[in-house]
Amino acid sequence: MSETQAPIFIISGAPGAGKSTVSIALLQKFSRGMHIPVDELREWVVSGIAQPIPEWTEETTRQFNLAREGAARLARLYARAGFAVVIDDVLFEDDARQAYMPFLEGCPVFKVLLLPELTRAQERNLSRTNKAFDTRLLQDTIRGIDAALRQQELSENWLVLDSSELDAGQTAQAILDNTPTALF
């Protein structure tokens, strides 16, 4: 098997920022692409899942850590097989550094923070039909996550995109336009 190392993108943002839609649009620009949505990976838990809403617990943290490690290991496996990979997760820089980077060391990783205007993320959230719950429950959570994402200090290793006025294809192209050529 070829050891061609394809790029791994980590795309973060508040719920409703467009992570999944942009991830798919971005991966369609590659001959082989693998989308790893951490929320869906967490939903593989059949019994005992610790949801983050209405209350975040120690068990919630543990299950997110397990899902993130699984996502990183899966991303590494597919990237080594020549698949461009996007890990789609709501996370902060410290989360990325602690939960992903130990498992992705030596891999070409590019981190993206989608940061549309708060009202745009909330509008997108309310229009989603792919969730098994009432997305109105996320409106306050989106407000809190958006504020925290805007307050964090990011290293230069992140691309921050205001995707408020961009569609998924335009956002994917902006990511590619800003991806270091060394990743390809």
C-alpha cells in the first residue's frame, strides 16, 4: 500500500457555523476524501452516552476525549492511504493541541476556525434538518461558544474565516487558497 500522506484539516466553529457542509464541499475538491464529524462519531455510543446539553459532566468530557482520539486515529489511517481528511468538531485551540495533535504528529495538519457572525450561525442552526433534536435548544449554547471562540488567542497555525457571506463552495475555496502548499 502506498504511504502517500494526504492533508488533514481540522475544522472548528460554533454549531451552525457550517462545519459539516464546508467539510463536504472541501473534500469534493480532492480525488479521495474522508469526512469525520465528531458529533456523529459520538452518536455511535448505543447506551450510556453523555450528551453535552443540558449539562456537561465529567463523563461528557471523557466521551468527547474518546471520540476525538478515535477521530484522530481514523484520520491518520485514511490520510496515510491517500485520502484528504476533515475532522469536523467544535473545539478550542487547547482541545486541538491536547486531543488531536499527539495522534497526528508528523501528519500534514491544517486547522480552520469558521467564525461567521453570531446571528448567521444561529440562523443556520435553526434551518438544519439533520439533527434528531430541536435545534432551538442550541441557541444559547451557540452564543456562549461563539463568544469563547472569539476571545481565545489562537496561534498562527489557524486560519480564521468569517464565512457569514460565503456559501460552502466559496468557503472551501478560501480554505484551499490559504492552505500551505507544503501540505500537498
